[in-house]
Amino acid sequence: MRLFQHPSVLLFTSAVVITPCVFAMQEPSGEASRVVPAREESLQTSGLKPLDARAYVSTGMWDFGSNLAVAALLEAESNPDNGKLVEKCRSTCKIVAIELPPFQAENGDPIAGEDRITAKARALNYLLRSGGPRISRAINEKLGLGPQRSFDIGIKATIALELYNLDGMRDAAASAITKAGGESGLPTALWEPIVRELGQAGTQDGMKKALLEACALAESYLALRPAVAEAEIDRTPRKVHVPSAGFSYDPPTGWTSRPGPGLSHPTSMGPLLQDFRCNIVSVDARSELSLGVYMMSEFERVRAIESDLILISITPFETSDGLAGYRVISKFAYVEAAVRQVQFFFESGDRKIVVTCSAPAQGGEKLDELLAASMKTFRLHPVEPGK
């Protein structure tokens, strides 16, 4: 019998927050030039309510799409300040198991070139026909339709500002953003003002202002960790209670819990499948990082150890108490067999908790619903040091 005891940690980060450089096209008679507005102060977060997990993820993907569009347009200008933004985009691509597509047009020509107009056309081709769609499809596969539509809006809104005065662009962009907005799960404040400025009464300056305000609002939302009010949380401990880490949960029916060898938290033991004892283990850590950034750093660490790690899916997850987190499914080789892991990530302030459910890769998916039902019972409690 084998008991897998290595709870690897995967990543989700939805907050790639960077002040966007917004472009505007001058009148056709003039040379295209970049306009970088002064940084506006972020909106106050005190009046905002935290988003639910799904809207939080969608907002992060909206921000990613906006960042990618700006990065591609900066690439067209061979802007030397583009490096950090490109690295942000490259890091975010990892959460959907894709490398950042090279900045080149559909035919393979690099975006950057001596001819600025040609370079800009290649950047738009990259965003709409090449790199952008590849990332969009990966987001749909790993995160679902809502985050995909949100990413698409981030790209299209930035392009709409860049080509604001092009015949037919405003109507087409408004229609596309409105359709995607209804499917995105985004707060409407992130896209409806942009659509209004694309209407007949809108102006290019108004569009620029709406996009900047949407970026600031997204940044404010992403700074708020999705959670429920403390008063709404039932404090009655579940069957497996870890006082020293401040959480509890009910294991699946028929599973037994006992101290795990080499682990500080109890291990829940399940059925024996293909000579593998299915199990649930947990770890906790202190970190001031947001849950997404924390997972990103842990992903890089674990991937260096488990080079054959394969990401299957990342989805928002919410407990029956309304606590928002993430569910990550992956698989990798362990000894002579492949292991399937379903991991659940939660946080309370600077406490990060990862619950890892391991089963054989072959047939392990049959336990997914059972494990999700178990983690629906996950509950936070005050930490009791020394217990």
C-alpha cells in the first residue's frame, strides 16, 4: 500500500495589477503617437464589497487582457520600458498552462520593425488573430467561458481606444464588448461605461477616461480578497478540526482520520485503489501575499521538483459557508504510477491553507465530486496555538 504524502502546490493568480499605458491614434493626417496618461489614483476600496470567487477570477482575466494589449502595442514601438509588463503577461500565462506566444503576426513576422504603421498592424494581428486567440482558448479550457470573455473584453477595449476614429470600429467594438460582457461575470462597471463612450454621444477623451477608471476599479477589486463577513460564518467545528491552523472539514463518508506520518495535521484515509490508499492531507503557512500571488510562487517551487507536473484545470470554488477559494486538478508521476491530485486553496488574512486530495490518475476522477462535497464543508476558526 502506498500513501502519497507530498502535497504539491499549484497556482492561480488573477491579480496582475499594473497601471496600463493607454494609446490613442491621432487624426489620419498626423503621425501615430503614444499617449501615456498620468497615473490616476486607485478608487477607494472602503466602499467596495469583495467580489465572489467567479467575478474575482473574471476581473483578473480582464486585467490580463488589457495588459497584453498594451504590451503588444508597446512592442510595436520597440519601447524599452515594455520588459516588466511582458514578464507579467508571461507569468499569468502559466496559470492556464500556456507559454506567452511570441510577439509576432500570424505569418511569423515579428511585431517590432522600422515601419511603425506596419508594426502596429502586426500588433493588432497578434492580438486578434494569433497570440490573443491562443491565450483566450487556453483560458476557456482551464477557467471557463466567463474568464475567457473577460480577457477578450480587456483586449478589445484597449484596441477600441487605439482605433477609435476608424470607420465602423466603435459600433463593432461596442457590440462585441456588450455581448462578451453579458457572459463574463464581470461587474458591469468594468465594461458598461466603455460601451457608452463607444456610442454616438461618446468621445475619444471620454473613452480614455472610462478605460482608465475601469483599470483603477479592477485594481481596487483585486486588492480585496474574496470572502464573506465574519458574522456570517458558523463556528461549529467539523469532524476533522485542526485548532493550530484554524480550520475544519468533514471527510467523505466512510473515510477515517488519524495523525499522518511526518505531518502536523491529521490525514483522512479513503479507499484502496490500485494499491494506492486515497487520502486527504493539509498544510498551512503564513504569508502577506494575496492568495493568487502566494500560489504563483509555490507553483514555481513545485514545478522545479515535479518536472512532469500536468495542470488539468483551475476553477473558483466556494464552500457552503460562502468562503471563496480555488480548486486545482493536476497529475504527475509518483514512483511507478501516476497520481491525480485535487487541491483546494483557502485563506484567512495572512493564513494560507492548502488541502490536497490524492488518488491514482487512472480512475481517480471518479472521486472528484465526492471530494468537492467534502471540501464544501471546509470552515475557518480562530487559531488556537499549541493545540
